[in-house]
Amino acid sequence: MIVCTMILQFELYDVHSLKGRRSILNSLKERLKSLNLSVLDVSTEYPKEATLAIAFLAANSALAGQYRQRIEEIVVTKFPQYPCEIEYEEM
């Protein structure tokens, strides 16, 4: 069993309030919900930056890679206007 964690750091240039950031993150979390992941908003109080922490279990490294690819596809295809830096770790 492999425990996988991802940190997604977004730059939200056109967001001017915490409410705007929250609506974007809630939309992303809803799309990720179908993958059976644990998602937590760990952002600071600055509205133009957002950070999501994601954790999931995988039976093997190949399956973990598939989950990672699906997450990256969702982020890139559904939210292309927001640059995202992704950190990934398997334990």
C-alpha cells in the first residue's frame, strides 16, 4: 500500500477577495471528489495565492501514477487560466 500526497499551489491573478478564491477552490474540490481523495485547503490569508493538499492511497506505484495523472489533467483542463505548481510524494 502506498500513501501519496500532493501539494497544489495556484496563482490567482484575477481574484481580489477570499470569497473569490474560495469559490474557485470549492469548484476544484468538487471535481476531485469523484476520485475518492482527501482534499484540504491550506491557503494563507492572501487571496491571490491558494494551496490545496491532497492525500490518497494506492495499491501500487502504477496505480498511484494513474491517480496523479488524472489529478493533473483535471487541474490543467478545467482551470488553465491559473498557473499551478505541483509537488508529489509517495511513501
